Amino acid sequence: METIPHHAEKEHPKEKTYIKVALVLAVITGIEIVLSYVDIPDWAIITGLLVLSLIKFIAVVGYFMHLKFDNPALRKPFITGVLLALIVYTIVLVNMLSQNSPSGA
């Protein structure tokens, strides 16, 4: 009988780790709220919110959805989908910003 290679899964974190991650997520959410009230250019707000949202997304997926601790073969399709979504969101954002910008005419 042929043996199928098994990837060693990492041990899942304890409750303390989940609490720490939740606190970091709460702090990031607070920063996002403050950022939305600060008087800075729209592109800076959008960029900041996207970066912070990406950090939160990675933390939630990695810890609360346990993707960080699963077989690496399960991560690849998920990461591919996320990258494709980011590309589509970027194209839509650039298109929206170019339509809303004042023209020289």
C-alpha cells in the first residue's frame, strides 16, 4: 500500500493568542475610524483604509479561519482568489477615480 505524504499541521493557538489578535483588530478598526475623519487627500484615506483592511483580512483568515495552520496546498487557491480580487478592485478604483477627476476641457 502506498503511503500518502502528510504535511505536519501547526498547533492551533491558545485563547490568549485569539484575544491578542482581537485586540489588535480593534485597534486597527479604531485607526480606520480616525482616518476617515482626518482632513487629508482622498487618495491617502483610500490607500490607508485599503492597507489596514488587508492587514485585518490576513489576521482574520490566518487565525480565526485557521488558514495559517492548515495544509499549504489549501492556502494557494485562497491566496490566488484574493490576489485576483485585489486586481479587480484596483482596476475599478482607478476607473472610478479617473471618471471623477476634473478634465482639462
